[in-house]
Amino acid sequence: MGFLSFFDRFRGPNASGGDRSPWGDFFFEPVSARTGSGMRVSPDSALRLAAVYACVRVLSESMASLPLVIYQRRADGGKDKVTDHWLYRLLAKRPNRFQNPFEWREMLQGHLALRGNAYNQIITNAKGEVVELMPLHPDRIRLELLPSGEYRYRFTDRFGTESILPRGEVWHLRGLSSDGLMGMSPIELARENLGMALAAQDYGARFFANDAKPTGGWIEFPGSFKDSEAKKVFRESYQQAQSGANRGKVLVLENGMKFHEVGVTNKDAQFLELRKFQITDVARLFRVPPHMIGDLDRATFSNIEQQSLEFVMHTMTPWAERWEASIESELLLEGDDIEVEFDFANLMRGDAASRASYYQSGIQNGWLTRNEARIAENLNPLEGLDEPLRPLNMVEESNAEDVELDTEQTEYPSQEATEPSVEAVARLRALIDSSAERWARRIARAGRVEEKELTLIAQSLAVPLEQVNAWAKTSTSVEEAQLCQSLKSLGMKQ
């Protein structure tokens, strides 16, 4: 801020909207930048705009309500949920002695949305374990570069005591940054837009405080005053008669005087249109759909549903990724095989019909078990519902022959035929050979014969079940060629 800007503090009360009276708090507030509209804009003063407060609240409460899940990676590429890790207890149970996880995350996301930075002091115990994350107000902390290229933080508490915190004792969450060290404040970058909105809001307040009438005007006097002192006395008496408790009373002019109003009407200034546009402008700044902050002018059922989905994908997902990356890089060691994620299932739940369709698709296609669907709906799992179902009309290519073998309808020679023809015998031999080859491959691959497969073998080879049981007890070889020959011999005994 320039030197001359300091004297802007001593201008009229409407210059920046602050109260400069002996009872006001203007001189105790943080110094902020003056905008072209004459308003001073800071993160705290911007919250006077309902649209800004609504956007910050939507972002903060949405981030705070997302369940935090910690996974342990497995060798096969999968991952298991972890609830006995110190990081889970810290972030999902008790981040510090004063706040619960919702309040803590809500505060930090509010700091990020308004100031572009959020800070926590990392407090450890005697063993070096992190036991608390104490939030630090961004307005009370500043980053200091060191000659070595490293940096540290200087924090001033509410009592005015300054302390130096090394880099390793501060968890710094950054928003969009231009230097990689400090996040840029959205309020500072958009101060002209917000300053215009604050100016319009203050103008509206003054307009209605004056009974919705313009205050500017001039008085036409056909004569002349005796001297300047008489003119001054008349002006002061007129203002006293039309201000304060006398506002709105009938004006009485003498000696042929006429009052002429001067000013632009709200219609000419397009006051209402400006106010509506500023709501959209603020929503654009925070990338929040207008309907989520109460602006339903252009909302329909279909576009609200689509915008809600886009809010999750394009607004909350980048914020969650920013949190996850910072947690993993700043709080975990390089050797920790831990992955942190925010679960968006609650924001993507949809209505009952949509969830039912989602679960049905997952269960029928085999990538979701019935108990997993019950747990997602906060229902207790039931015994026997942990195994995924497999569609009968879709199998893996390697098992296609086995399924074909199980479902094949074998045609047998007529029992009435006393003497089968040569063609029937050849056809039966071909069926038995084909079945024997496929059963040999299946048994050799599994390394054993399952009990439930004996009946299928008897049906496919047209052999009594007793003979198949006897064959299974005596045939211990798992060599495919030997199994194939043995099964062919078993089938041709008939």
C-alpha cells in the first residue's frame, strides 16, 4: 500500500464502509486494499456479501462432511481400509484438543477459500509421533525465506508474541500458487469485483435508510442572501429539519424557493440487475453452481442435477486431491505404504431408484457382492452373501470349454435299438472322445476331481455314477494324456 493510501483512513465513513467513530473498530482491523469503487476489500469484509459467505460455507461444509478413508496397499494391487493407524485417529477422530474433525476441516477449507493458505502447527510427543494439528490463522503467520534457500514461518499470537516455526513444524495447505510457496488469495485477486458488490450493497442500505428517496438536490431561490453567513445558516437549518428524526417530514420553503432533486434513479443505474449479476460473478469466482447459493433464476430440474454432478467432479474433486496430496507428502514418511482418500459416495448417492439400479448392475455383473451393497445402505451383512455372482451367459475365454461341457446336452442312442448302426457307434465314440478330452484338460488344470463334478462326468460319458466313483478312487494321475485315455476307456465300456 502506498504512503498516501494511509490518509484514506481519515476520509468520510462511506469511503470504505468502516466505522471511524471513537466507538468503531475501523482502526483495529487489518489494513486492506482500496478498490476503484472506494471500498476496502479483505477476506473478512468480503463475508459481508451473502454470496461470498454462501460459497465459502458450501465449500467448507462439503469438504468437512466427506468421510476420510485410509488404505493400505496390497501386493496384488488392491487395498484394505485401515482404522488403527495414527493418521486415521488424528484426521478422522481428534485432530487437536479443541476441535472435532468436522470443525477442523471446515475451518481449514474456509481459510483456503478466502485466503488461499491454511496452516497447522505439527505437535509431536516425546517419541516423535504426531499427536495434534493445531490450526494457525493465516493473517497471523508469514513465510520468511532464508539465505540457504529454505524457509521458515513467523507466527504472532493474539497477545503479540512472535515465535519462529521451522518448516517441519508447520503443515501448509496451499491453494493456487504463482511461486510454489504461498497460495494466492481469491479475495485479493477479485477485489475489484467484490468492491463493486460491496459498494452496491452499501448504496442500497443508504438508499432505504433514507426512506428510498434520493438525498441529493438543490434549492432555487429567486432572491439573494444578505451574506454568506446567512446562506450558511439557511443550509444548516434546512439539513437539520430534514435529517435524523425529522427525515420524511413535510418541507416548507419560503420566498419563492423551489427544491430540485438531483441523482440517478435505481432503474437508470440498473441496481437490481447489477445485484443479480454479482451473485453469478461470486459463484464463478468460487466455482460453485448458482443454485447452491440460492440463485434459481435459470435453474431447471435437469440442469440442477447436471450442475450438482459437475460440482462434485470439477469443484470438490480438485480440493480433495489437493488435501490428499498434501497429507501424503507432508505428514507421511516416504516408506509409508499408505493412501489417503476422501469418499465421495455420500455426495454421489442420488435417489433410491438410482441407487437400486447401481447396486443391481454391480451385483448382476459380479463386481459387487450383495453384502457390500447392504453395507453401503447401512444394513448389516448376512451370511452367505459375500460371494459375487457370475452371469451364466458371460464367462472368461479360458473357461468357455468347461461351461460348454457343463451345459451340453448329450444325445444318447435310443434304448429301443437292439443293434446300433455303425453311424450311431461312430457318433457316440466322437462324443465320448470330445467329452473325455475336455474333462481331462479341466481335471489336469485343477489338479483334482471335485465331488460335484462326478455326476457331470457320468452324464457326459453316459456312464453309471457308480462306475465313475470307482474310477475316481483308482485314478490318481493328473497327467492330461493319461486322464484322457482313462476317461475314453471308461466311456467305451458301455
